[in-house]
Amino acid sequence: MDTSKSKRHSEPLISVQALNACRILVINGKGGSGKTTVSTNLASWFAQRGDTTALLDADPQGSSEYWVRLRSPELPEIYGFKIDSTLRTTMSFQLRAPKSTKWLITDAPPGLSGMALDDMVSNHDLILILVMSSEMDIRASARFIGDLLLTQNMRRKRRPIGVIANRIKQQTNSWGSLQRFLESLRIPYPAKLRDTQNYVKAYAEGKGIINYTQQTHASDNADWKTLIDWIEAQNRERHWMK
Ligand SMILES: Nc1ncnc2c1ncn2[C@@H]1O[C@H](COP(=O)(O)OP(=O)(O)OP(=O)(O)O)[C@@H](O)[C@H]1O
Ligand SMILES: [Mg+2]
């Protein structure tokens, strides 16, 4: 029985700017690298352990919002919402989420740059960048990370960035060059996610890897545990810095 659902529905919604939440932006320099996969898995993980979790779909494709609607009522609730295309700024004060939200995850649209990228960065505390291990993806990501670091919002207040290597099949030369690039910028890469149909199936079922306890998902769950531990360490540091 989902008692939390009725409780949260009666909860007031407040501006995302006023939330006492860790606001995570999931983004990449090239489309199709796994933003929605990571956003939905993060939301599943936090919701599963009972934290109030909101998933903001900022991509007009609406893939995260669709996934929230797919979820069985038996699963812990995730507050799904999207950016209204009539809003002028991406993180407008008009965006509201439940007051007790502990984790706000934003699934960003692909191909952001300039003002739109700067705008997306504002009102987020932590940035996760998805990178796949192809040479093309890595080059696009290196450029994107450079642009991101130069946005006004990042120069004004440097948020922690973590790079997630997605769809990793094997160690490649190109991954080695990305690692060197990240190390030169002191950007951590807290997770590598396998290329597996487990992610495709979980999305189609409105679930995340955390919802599968079988041995077939053990190594993926271990990857997620590493990533969640890193995010929590960043979040603790954020509170400590306040
Ligand atoms: N680790 C993985 N293993 C296997 N398939 C994956 C993995 N990560 C993502 N995929 C699949 O790759 C496709 C693209 O992933 P996803 O939709 O998460 O990317 P995206 O960055 O959100 O794309 P877009 O830019 O179109 O929004 C999807 O079909 C997804 O199921
Ligand atoms: Mg997507």
C-alpha cells in the first residue's frame, strides 16, 4: 500500500528555488548519451529509500515524464513535472515541487550552449555529465565541459561536477584520453555504467536498477551504489559549506 502518496499529494508545493533539496542537473554535450537513463535511475534509488524525490523533465521530448507516468502505484512515488515551454527561463520561480523534496533531479535537453546552458546551471547544486566512450562523444564532451566551466553561473559559484561514463564495453584509448583531460581539470568521474539491456528494460517498466534484486543486476547495482555514495558526499560538503 502506498501511504506516502496521499501524504505527499496534500503537501504544499513551493518554488524549486526555495527547496531545501540537493538539486542535481543531468546533462551532456551530445544527445543520446544516457541522461534520461541516469535521471530515472537516480530518482528510483532515492525514492526507494523513502526520500521525497522530484524529477524535472526539461527536455521537450518528455521521456522522463513519460517514465514517471509508467510507474506502478505500488512503487514509491516520484513527483514528476516538466518545464512549460511558455516559461521564459528554464528554472523559473513558477516551477514548484513538494516542500519536503530532498532530491530534485533535472533531465536536461540535449545540445545546450551559451545563455541556455548558463540558465540551466542556475538553481542546481551538482552537475552530472554523461559521456559515452566513442571518440566522437568524448570530443564533444570535452568541448561541452569547457563551455560549462565558462558559464557565468559556474564562474560565480563553482558547483561540483561528476562525469559518468555510460555504455562502457571495454577500456578504449579514447576513454583514456578523456580521463587525462578530466584529471587535468580535476573533474572526478565517479561512475562507469555497463552497456546492458537491464537499463532498457527498467525504463520500459517504469523502474530503476534498484528495483531488481536478481544476480543479473548485482554489478549494475554496485555501480549505482558507488555513484550514490559520491553524490551524498558532495551533498554533505554542500551543507557543511553553507
Ligand atoms: N548503459 C546502457 N546500456 C544499454 N542501453 C542504454 C544505456 N544507457 C542508455 N541506454 C539506451 O540508449 C538510449 C539513449 O539513452 P537515453 O534516452 O537515456 O539518453 P538521453 O541522453 O536521454 O537521450 P536524448 O538526448 O535523446 O534525450 C535509450 O534507448 C536507452 O535505453
Ligand atoms: Mg532523454
